[in-house]
Amino acid sequence: MEKTWYPEGVERCGLGKFMGWLGIWAVVGLLGVLSMLWVFYRGIGVTGLDNYFGFGLWITFDLAVIALGAGAFFTGLIRYIIGLDELKNIINLTVIKGFLCYSGAMLILSLDVGQPLRAWFGYWHPNVHSMLTEVIFCITCYLLVLIIEYVPLILEQKQLNKIPFLHNLAHQMHVVMPLFAGIGAFLSTFHQGSLGGMYGVMFARPYAFREGFFIWPWTFFLFVLSAIASGPCLTVLICGFMEKLSGRKLTTYRIKSLMAKIGGTMLLIYTVFKYLDTWAWINGVLPKAGLTFDQMFYGLVYGKWLFFTEIVLCLLVPVVFLLTPLRKKPAFMYSGAFLACVGVVINRYVFTVQALAQPVLPFTKWEIYTPNWAEWLTSFMVIAYGFIVMSLSYRYLPIFPQEVGLNKK
Amino acid sequence: MSGHSKEFPITWGMVIDIDKCTGCGACMASCQTENNIEPQPEASNKLRSTSWMLVYELTNDKAFPDHDIAFLPRPCQQCGNPPCVSVCPVVATDKNEDGGIVSQVYPRCIGCRYCVAACPYHVRYFGWYDPVWPEGMEKTLSPLTSVRPRGVVEKCSFCHHRWNLAKDAARASGKNPDNLDDGAYVTACVQNCPSGALSFGDLKNPKHKVHELIKNPNAFRLLQRLGTNTQVYYISRREWVRKLGDNYLKSE
């Protein structure tokens, strides 16, 4: 009976095995839900955050998943607006990934604000000068776009699609999809940028502050670039992981390689600007504030090793792996994509936590921030939610147009 | 990129003579009482405890006999160009009324803590838990200052309610509420400082003592090279103390 829900012509593992897999993630998710309820009940005093670190793991997590989720809008832009038709074979995966990343981030944000019931104030009392206002606008609107992009995929499920109304609805939604891809690209570009802008405008935090163009600090553009570089890379990693897990080919290597090449190209552009920015930061922003490069680092958790890991190991190395013939070898392509993703996570971490840890007042000292169980469990809850929704989507929805053809015996 | 300072005809400011401060903490205690800061059940974690006025201990890091210390009381610096205001997504904090005091609107704050991140002076405090006054202690609550729910950011307001009271008193006695006498409006910390280290007044009013004090050659402000243009001034005759007011390169 359950088999009649599978997409046409594909094979899936037994129901028992699938339920076991879901069960593991359900346990992780349940622990997260309990922590979430506890946070809502007691307040965020139960976390490891404090008055020195108003931002911590949650904001790092949000920024990282939003950057990594950028594959959705960027792939949509290339597929629908620029017209690279080959990407139709992986676009569905990027849409689901984007939806998961953004909805997960929204969930975490609802925990992170002290007064979640006032979250709508961003619309009611907007401060047009705040980058965060722009982020609130764009993230909420873009989540709606992602839902609009995800719904037709659900409606294409074999049994649902037999209902004429749903079939027609899905068709009509597909017809207007380029419009939503365009809106999504616009919204997503702006909030990726504004997330970077959020840090760049903090002129009294020399670790994060950047000069810029008109009202946008350079971090605005750097965050956009790093997101569209790492987003496609995560899509490649997820696709490869799903293939490994299911034992089935889901897209051709050529498609994954194309995505990796797109990510690598963006990473190269990002690398050039990131190096220029870093140079200007070391020689401009810091001396102007009376600080030196060495004063921006401390101990192990805020050490220089993070800096060099980010801008050498996670920028130059993946650029070489992803933009040279090395990409033809899966080991290089996947490790290149992995490093690019790690790089963006480090970037979001240092801008969120290290920027606050760095003592600006000369008579204060470096403080260490350690996230506690409440922050970890809720973050893992979002990861579990991602695994569960992606597993269900893979099992029942026709995500990969090439799957049937690639797995013919 | 970093905004502009607004000018106000009345600009309330504080001048703190570090050399007179004994570090007794009376300013902190009086601030907590005046402003209904919740009694903190466990205040050993200094990164979690709330103290709108906080006294820092400074040291010159030298060994005896050259060792020296100083105490630096730190209220909200009421920046002329506040890093916290432009970042707030919901205009819960603003600098738009006379007096140049950076306001904090508790019923509007959503608790995102972006202002906490933007402020380099650490003057902003978050309500981590529901505030609880143990039985009997609710009698200490002042009716003049709003209490805050958990989940919002709070900070020093230069005892703004006292300004309203001073203006009312001036009106009642037929005086101009926009030209208060020196001392007619002072904050709780200034009033209770036993060593006279803290002075308060309108920085632009020549009749007020602070107007002269800020011209003292030993006066300085914290982190001025960042462009915050604060309304709190410090005075110290000791050079090492003055040097700790900002970051300097070795060549400077």
C-alpha cells in the first residue's frame, strides 16, 4: 500500500528501516522540542548567553544555515532567469534545502528573541535605518516564496496528483515559478547582504566594522558572495550524501560538478574581495581604532588558526579543488564543497561571537562564550527536522527527474 | 557609515572625577534602588548580573612601589552618535528628545539584543529571567521607574524621571523648566556619591558646573576615536588612567 505513494518507477528501502531512521531523528527532535518549550517557559536565561554575548550559537547557526540555504535562490536564479536548463535536475533539492534552512532559522529566531510575541513589531514599528529590519522583512517574505516553491513539489506526489484540482494547481504554480524565482532572488540577495551589513555597521566594534559603498558596508556584499558560493556547495554535498545513503544515483555527476563549478566560481570572486577587505581592515579600520591585527585574537577559541583556516584552507584550497580538472574526481569535488561550507560557518561564527568577545574598552578583557545544552539541543532539533522532512520528501516526492533513468537495471 | 550626532539645546551630561572615586559602590547601589533593578538571586556571574551603573577597577599593571589603581564608574555614556540606536529594528531605543538622553522603550523592545552587540561600553543589560521581588521586597519598588518584563533590554536613563520631577518643580515655582538651576536635576548615583566624584548637569548651560569641568585639560571621554561622541566625561590627573580611556597604537 505504502509503495503506491512512491514516485513513478523508483525503489525505496523497506518501511520498517525507514521508520527506524526517522525514529532516530524524532528522538533528537523531541529532545529539542522539550528544550524549546523550557526556553519559552523560563526565558532565555536557561541558555549560555549573557550580557557580553547577546549573540551566540543560535545567531551563528541562523546565519550559517541561511548562507548555506542560499543555494535555493541562486540556483533558481540561474535556472529560471539566466536559463541554464540543466539545473532542473537538481533545482527541487535546492528548493527543499532552502525551505528547511529558512524555516529552521525562523524557528531558532523565535527562540532567540526575548519577546517572541512581539516579533511582528518589525513590521509595525520598523526602523528603516536598521539592517535587522530589512532582514526581518526579507526573511519572512522569502520564506513565503520558498513555501510557494515547495508546495507544487508536494502536489506532484503521485497520489495527490491524481486529484484534478491539485494537478492543475501544481501545473499553474510551475508556470509562474520564474516570477517567484525572481522575487526570491531579489529578497534573498538583500537579506543575505543585510545580515552582513548588520555586523559591518557596528562602528563601535572594530572587529566587525567595515567602510563601504553608500549605505552598505563591505560585509553586505561579502555575505552575499559567500552565501552564493557555499549554497550550491551544500546542495552538492546533500545530493552526494543522499546517494550514499540510498545507494541510488539521483543526478548525473555532470550536474553535481556543474553546481560545484558555479559554487567554485563564486568562491573565487568572493576570495578576491575577501582578501581586499581583510587587507583594508588590517590597514584601515583597525589602526584608525587604535588597534592592531594581533589584538583581534586570543587563546584557542579566538585564535589566529581560525582566521587562517577560513581564508586559506577554506577559500584558496576549495577554489583550486572546484575550479580545476581536480573537480572531476569525487574526492576533490566533495572535499572542496565541504571546505567551502566550513569556511562560511567559521566566517559567521567569528563575526557573531569573536566580534563581541574582543574587548574594545582597554580595561576589559576577552571573555569566553560556551553554548549550553539548551542552545545545542534546539539547534540539533532543527537539523533533525531537516533530516525528517528531507527523508519524507525523498521517499514520496519526485524530486530527482533523472533518478529513474540512472538506476535502470 | 557611522551616522551623525544630533545636537540638542539641552545636553545632559556627567563628569566623573576618577581620582576622587574610592570605588565604594554607592552609585551602583543607589542606581539599583532608584531604578527598580530586580534583586538578583545569584550575582556571582558578572556577565549575567544587571548594573546600569558599574564600577570598573583599573590598574597600571606595574609592580610595587609603582603599582596604582583607579576606579571608573560607568553609566550609559548617552552617546551623541549612539551605535545602539540606528541598529534597533523596532525603534525601541532612540535619541530624539531634548536632553540628548538615549531612551529605551521597554514595551516595544523585542529582545533581539542587537543593541547589546553594538554597544562597546557594555551598558545594555538583558532580562534573562522573570524579575522576582521576594516577599516584602516589593515594598522597596519605586513608583517613578517602570519595571521591565523578562526578555527586553534595559539601561541607564540618567534617571530621566527625575528630570520630569525637576521640570514640574520648576513650573510650580514659576521658573523656566527649560533652564533648570544647577543641581535641580541630578541622577541618583550623583546624589549619593559620598566623595563628590560625580557631577551632573547641562553641558551647554554656562551656569552649570559641568560646563566648565569638561574643559579641564585632564578631561577625556571613553573610546572617542570610534566616533561615539559621548555625553559622559572623565577626569584624571594620572596619565595612565587617561590612556586607558581609548586604544592607542604603540607609535601614538
